[in-house]
Amino acid sequence: MRRKTKADAGLTASVDSALGAPNEPLPDLGRLKPTSIYNTFWRFAAERQRVFFERLRRGLPPWTEDQVLRAHKFTNVYRASDRVSQYLIQNVIYRPDLSDEPTEVVFRVLLFKLFNRVETWELLEHELGTLTFSDYSFRRYDRVLSAAMARGDSIYSGAYIMPPGRFFGHDRKHRNHLTLLGRMMADGLPARLAESPSMESAFTQVRRYPSIGNFLALQYVTDVNYSDVTDFTEMDFVVAGPGAVDGIRKCFASTGGLSNADVIRVMAERQEVEFERLGLEFLSLWGRRLQLIDCQNLFCEVDKYARVAHPDASGYSRRTRIKQKFRPSPAPIQYWYPPDWGINTAALADQTGDPEDPSSLQPNQRR
């Protein structure tokens, strides 16, 4: 176990004053045996979401007194609020000049998510024009991406690691992923997703492909579900990724035999009770509760947060540092969400003060 440093001690003292002390009372959860980090989970969620609204309303930094949140990068509490998810929703799925035919929508989502990098999508569009499955060409896409790599450009996001996927025999990672994309489309995956009776069924359809594990399959199905191709509630199904598993281990001394997915569901179902118990005002996403995917992500972020705030706690990965430092992006986002969530009018009013003026929406959002 890593020895606590003076820097850790300073940060921990700051965290205790902002997010609660280690000896704070814990609830009786029956089979689940929470640790002090269980309370940190809820305090982190409330504070990180408060920071989201401070920045959205153009408040000036610093947006929090918590030194760990100030220093390090953490994803938003709601997955759909993250910058890359917002780009996907607004520019890949719902941009009005792009086809809303299910095959084309799924193609675009999978293409974007295989690289999960805005710059890669924009490079492909710049070089190839509108990206459609109807004129997809492995050779043309490979030419653009290989040239970018030869220039030393990154084409993959660092948010999570894509397996190299040598199962198709190519010497370059991106060539295997382009081949994987072609295989998915040739297999009729878009139609099978559209016909899936549940999110778990859709997850199983994606999970069957080489190199796609549980974590990636859940991410891809969640992203397709932002579109009109599927219409699953985000309370339908979840699996825990590696980071979430570490977060669960830190939040609970024992899960009493419950699966990780069951633990995530308990968190989603108890959210109002726990925020009230701790005297926290949680600013929901314009009335939308935390969903299973959001609680799954929160476990990942609390795992990271605890590396500094609770350095004596250990997860399975034994990681002790938070690698990514916080650097504010200079480009503001106008937040916009899947229309069937029913929150865009409230979101627009909060951002512009005038929900009746359609010109206040960006062109790619007028839908």
C-alpha cells in the first residue's frame, strides 16, 4: 500500500471539509456493508454536478473549494453531458443534414465510437465528405487515417483503451477496427439492434464481436440508444466496467453476494434517500434522475477520486494516482440531449433565458 505523503494529507483535509468526514454515520443497507467512501460517492456526485451547473451558467473559476476536483479531470455525473457525448448527440446522430435512416445512424455511431475522438471524425469528414455507409470504403478511410498516423497525429481517444484487435490480421489497429465496422454492418447489426426487445438483448448482439468486451458493448449500446434506433430506458440494464468494479470495492467492505450490476441498481434506486440523509442538494439534469449508466460511471470517478481523498483504500487495480489533470476547455458547450428525454426546453431556458427563441439554438440542434 502506498505511504501517505504530506501532499495527500493536505488534500485529504480539504476533502474532509468539503465532502464529509471519515467518521460520518453510515446507513444500514442490510447485506451491503458500506465504508466511509460510500458517503463520499454521494457527496462527490452532488459537488461534481454543482460544478457542472456553475460552468454552464458561466460562473467564474474556481467552481469548487474541493482541491481534488480543482486539480484533476473527472467526467460529468451524467454521461450524456460529457463533451464527447454531446458532440456525438449533436453532430453525429441528430445533425439535420445527416440521414436518420437506422442503418446510417448506427454506422455513424459505431464509426465515431471506435475512435471516440472528435478530431478523427472531423478529419474523416474533411477528407471524405459526408460519412455514410452507402459509400463506405475501407481503402479510402484507411488512407486518411494512415496519413494522419504518419504525421504523428493521434486518432484514438485516451478516455478508454481500445483493444488492438489483431483478429482480422491487419498490422495496424485502425485497419482491424475498420474491418470490424464493415463486419458489423455486413452482418445486419443495425437491424438487429432496432429489433432488440431490451437493452440487454442489444448488448448481447454487440458483445458477440471479436475484441468487444462487456464495457465497450455497454458503451456502444448506450450511444446507439441516444438515437431513435432504439428506445430503451437507461434503467433497463447495466454492467460494471473495471473502474466501476474498483469503485464498488472501495465503497463497500462487503456486497453480501450481490452482483456489481445489482449494487449499481441499489445506488440508482436510493439516490433521493441518500442525498436527503446527507443534507445534500443534488441538482438533477433538469428533473432527470441518475440512471444506471450514470451510477456506473460515478463508481469509476469515485474510484479515481478516492486515490487521493482516501489513499488508504485500495481497489483491484491498485492504482494510486489520477493521471489526467483538469484543463478547462475554452469552447463552451450549448447542452442538448436526446429529444425523447423531454429536457431540452428546460436546458435551453437555463442556458439562454429564452426557450421560445429557436435562433438561440445552434444550427445542428434545430430539430
